[in-house]
Amino acid sequence: MKRRDFIKKAGLATAATAGFPYILPSGLLSAQTTAPLTDHVVFVLFAGGVRQQEAVLKRYLADSQEEDVEGNIMYNLLTGAPPESKIAYGLDDAANNIVGGIPIDPVLQTPLDQLGTLFPEVRFSKGGAGHYNGLATGISGNYALAQGLRSRPASPTIFEYLRRHAGFDATDCWYVGAGIGMSRPLLNYSNDPEYGRRYGANFLAPQTTFGTPGMNHFMDFKNYHPETEWSMIQEMRHFLNSNYVEEGLEIPHLYNRPDEQDSIKEFVRATFEKVEQGQVALPPVNDNGDLKTLGFTLEVLSWFKPKITVVDLTNIDVCHGSYTNYLKNLHRADHGVGFLWREIQRIPGMANNTTMIVMPEHGRDQDPNPIQDINDWYAYDHSTGNENTRRIFTLMVGPGAEAGLTVGDQDNPVGDATDVVPTIAELFGIKQIVESQGRLDGNARSMFDRM
Amino acid sequence: MNMLTFYKRVGLFLMLILFMGWGCKEESYVYEVNDVDISPINSTKNKPKTEAQYISVLYTNLFQEAIGPNRMLEALAAIQSIGDKRVAYDILVSKYMADGQVVLPSEEDMRADPEAFVRDTYRRFLIRQPTEAELQWMLNYIESRPNLTPELVYFSFATSNEHFHY
């Protein structure tokens, strides 16, 4: 389908649905709701700070190390031939003693930009290029311009919008974090007094939960019999809590229903068993933390089949000190996301009705810092005020996204880092409600409105 | 009755009224005690413990010894890795209960002197005595549940909202 045809049909569809309020699966009826375009959304914050030059521009070493070698090292996401020389982004070639000398085989037969819509030149238009700022912006649709690291987002997250306005359950919404650092555990709900914890998402940092801390403090936790033991605990706790009824003075829970709480506990128990047995659904290559995070994300998807899942990656950020390792982790992030997409199509209930969005939280500097790595290549930071840090891309694939469409280019930037929230809201039929709350950044627009 | 007698009686009546009026003058007493609102016994506990404080107190209450710094950091990381803290603490306490090192009264002791057990449990976890109503409820509960163990009671107190506040 050509772009013009797509826009025409999308416009007709929009016009057709605009006048007819849609009853969401939750039973909510509003004149501002429209028919959902998808059943599930997975939003990958392709995070750690990615330079456009090595990502969508496929310049490999050409725009960074004064080496005349171009090529695409993200061939699961993007179309393009890989570099032909100076290969340093793959698996280590021990036989020939070449670090990163063996590229990882593609996971997908067709790159995702051919299956979906690519916005190759998007802007992180405000604020500094900090990881927390970037992550908070991606999930709230608003720039965290005056926000400290150790505080929750000031604006509602997409989880809160969906739980409040689309009636999603707590276990419909997950934030899977690359870790517990950089205030990630605060990203599952905002400080907004009209939203907040009541509408928060479940959070999981699987490498901590199922790593050493969790193994020592969670693994093999006692399984109380639901009828003869757990019911008594519940009764006594209810009595104790009913004698302590001050408003808001409770252990900060996320309003998971009792059956949802039980399901989370059973998920933790079952996943520990998988860890012990080496059965976690990890990507074929899983030699860094991001790839393990993506494997655990698949476990979350398989167990809960959430409607909205956000997962963030971080290993690309080694670029502060090693360009070679940056290339390796960028290549691995592509490998992991390709694997995630492939495996989603094998999950009953999520196959063919899941939309995935991929976006870096911010870019990296135009010019290097003085640190050189084993290949004598220079490293790159992400500094406040550097315009190159504002350059990112967004890729959307699955229901709602037109295949093979590219919107904008290097000379014609289209899109903003805040667009993902209204886009997800539109995918779930509540865009107008979200926009009418007045909490989004002024630049934020649904990607569908930018096509 | 002649007129003179009538006037005498009326005069006496008026004097009596006047006298009673003086005698019934309301006295105002000031005891210099302010009015006090009666609040629940636990109402002063309105500050949430930090995760570190809660884990530290929880560990001490269950194991009757202080948690070591490395163990503390690990437990804190584990708790932070799960968003719903009620679920996270349930799992943590379940794990500790499976440890075998938790210091628990025996079931025989609980059944032999349930009032002492209830009072000790309130003191250990909630740093207060139970109200009479709380005491009676707990005593009835223990008596009516032959399968109830001290472990289940401790679990309930350890994960109660009041235990999370100070």
C-alpha cells in the first residue's frame, strides 16, 4: 500500500469511528473512545544512548573514527548490508584472536523496518540527554525538565492513563527494568495527584529478582496452603489492617487483586525454577545484561500476556568508555529485539495482535571524548546541549503500523520523543481522553497524526 | 384568711423565691484541663518506614538478631526489584519463614497461655499492648482455629500495615 493510500484509508477509518463512541473491553463508554487498533503493545526503550550515525544512518566507523567503513549492524531492525571490514561488533573470534570478529546471525528473515513504519529522524527536543530524563519522557509523554533523579515522573505515565481511562488491570501493565539503578523502580507511576499509585504498573527488574539478591531473599519462599494457611493469614491481616485505617497508610501496593498477587508470586516461583533449570527463554546470544532482560521480558509476556509492557535496555551506554563495546552492545540490542519480536509471534494470545514500538531514550554526542579502546577508537558521551543527543528514531511494527513506510528523513525530521504515549493511547482507543487531560508536552502527537 | 395574713404569705413566698435565686446561682468550675479527642491506640504511627528500616525491623523481629550490612543491601535490592511492595514483602517473609532460623514460640506455648502469646506478639511487632477488643478477637481466633500456628500469626503481624509505620 502506498503512503497516500494508507493515509486515505486511515483517515476514512478515523472518520468512521469518530462519530461512534466505542465501548472498550473494560466496559468503559465514552464519546472520546475509539476502536482499539491492537490488543497488546510492547514498548522497547532501546536505551543507553544511541548515536543516529551507527543506527539508522548505518555509518559504522565512518562518522566516528575517521575510518572509511560503513554498514548496518542492526540488521534485524533495519534494512541494509552489514560492514565488510573491520568487524568488531559480533562474537569474539577466539581462533583468530579478533574481538567481536564474528557477526551474530540475523534472527528475523525480514527486517522490522520492512514490516512496520520507521520514523528515522525524531527529536528529543527538550531538556538534557540524561537516561532518567529520557526514560521518563518516553513513558510519560512529557519532558522531565525540573525533576530530580530520585523522584517519580511529574506527569502521568502511559500505565496510569491506561489503567484509569481504559480500565486495565494492574497485571495488564508491566515495566521491566534493566536494573534497579537510575531510579527505574520509580518509573511505574507518577507523582500526579490525580493518577499515581492507584493506577501504577507492576515493575520487575528481573536480573535483580532472579539474580543474587533474589536468590538469597526470595528463592524457595514458603508456599502456604491457600485454604488452610494463607486464608488465616489473610483473615488476621484483615483484622489488623482494619484496626489501622488511616487513609493512605498502607504498605505501598499497586492494587493488584488477590488473584493477581497470587499470580505474581507463582510467576516468581516458576521463573526461579526455570532459572535453576536453564530454561529461561533467552536469545540465542545472551552474553550481556540486556539480552537477559529481554529473555525475562518474554517470560513476563508468556505468563501475564500484558496489554502494555515497557522494557528498557542499558548496555549501549558503555560507549562512555569503549566504542568497540558500544558497537557490540548495539548489535546485541538489535539481536535481542529481533528475538523478542520473533518470540512474541509464538505466544498464544499475543501472536499477530501485538504492536511493538522501539525508540532510544536519547542520542549521543557528535564528537568523541578522549578515551580510546583496544582498537584505538574514541568513546562518546551524551552531553547536555549537544544537538546530536537530540537525534533519535522510532520504529513501530504490528497491528496499526503500515509495513514498509518511512516518515521523514535526515533533512526533514518528523516526530518527537513524547509521541509514543499518545501513539499507544491511540492504539488502545483513548487518545482523545489522554490528550484532553492536558498533561502531555506541547510537542507530543500521535505518530498516526504525523504520517 | 384575712388580707393581712394573705400579704404576709405572699411576702414570705417572694422572700423564699429571692433566697432560692441567690442559692441557685450557677458556679463555674475551671479544672485547667484541655479537651482531648479520643483516637485509636495506634493513631500516632503515621510515618511509613523506609524500605531499609522496615527490612531491618522485620529481620530483627523474626530472627531476634540484627541483619548484617551485606544481607541488608541484598534484601533491599530484592525488594526494590518488585513494584508491588505487598507482594514483595509477602515473598520476603515467606522466604524467611522457610529459613528455619526464625525465632518462634512453640504451638504448645501459644495454646497454653494464649493471652501471654497475644500480648507478646503485639509488643514484639507493634510496640504496644492490644486493646481489650483486639485481645478478645485474637483469643477467640486462636481458640477457634486448631490449625493456627504461631508462624501464621507472626506472618500476619509482620506484614500488617501498622508494622510498616512508626
